Amino acid sequence: MTRMRLFRTWTRDELVVAIRGLEEGLTTGAQSVGYSAAGTVVYVRRADAISVLRDLYERLDECDGAQPRPRVRHVRPIPLRGY
């Protein structure tokens, strides 16, 4: 599955404002985050907000020139009997 490349046209300042808004919403338990110029975003689950926040931080790291960290994949070993 390929990942969408989100937030490519956003400036660093826009990324910081979006990150702060999401973090405020998560810390206060809000179900929506409002932006003065872009309206309101409503999240169905907390996991959705955290996923978007992760993408925003990755893009902010790219803007700052930091090396991207590889995503952690969890692989479940399946034992085979008789081998």
C-alpha cells in the first residue's frame, strides 16, 4: 500500500499552526479543531487525529532537513510444526 504524500504545499508556519491546533484538541479532549481561515475539522476517533499529527510531524521534519525515521513494522511470526 502506498502512502499519500500529504502537506507538500504547506509552509513551515502552516504546519506548526496545524500541529498546535491538533495537540490542543487532543489535550482538551475536543472532538473537533477549528481554524480561522479553513473552517473546522471533526475527527471520528482519537486515532485519526494522531495519524494526521504523525504525518504533520514527518512533513515538518522534512522542511527542517531532518532525516526521515523508518516506520516501525510489527511482524507476527507464525510457527510451523514439524519443521
